[in-house]
Amino acid sequence: MAATSKDPHSVGELLKVVALGVRIQHRQARGKPVKRLENRVERIREDAQKREDSRNKKK
């Protein structure tokens, strides 16, 4: 279920993205690579958008 009517992300997905964002910031501060974590965030966003698009097609 979407967190808001305008947002395709569920509450769980939003929490995951925020947690990954915190990890990305900490790793960047230490000079470590973050590409893998950024890819996970992007994958979560893409999956949420695909799910929302498929719901809209059914209506």
C-alpha cells in the first residue's frame, strides 16, 4: 500500500530508502564506495514505480 495517494512507495520501502541514505552518507564521509547502496535504492524505487504503474493500468 502506498504511503500517500501521490507516492508509489510503501511505508516499508520509504524506511528502507531512508536507512540506505543514512548508510550512504556515512560511507561517503569515510571515503568508501557507495555505488552498490545507490543501486539498491534505485531498484527499490523502480520496483515501486512498476507496481504503481501496473495498478493504474488495471483501473
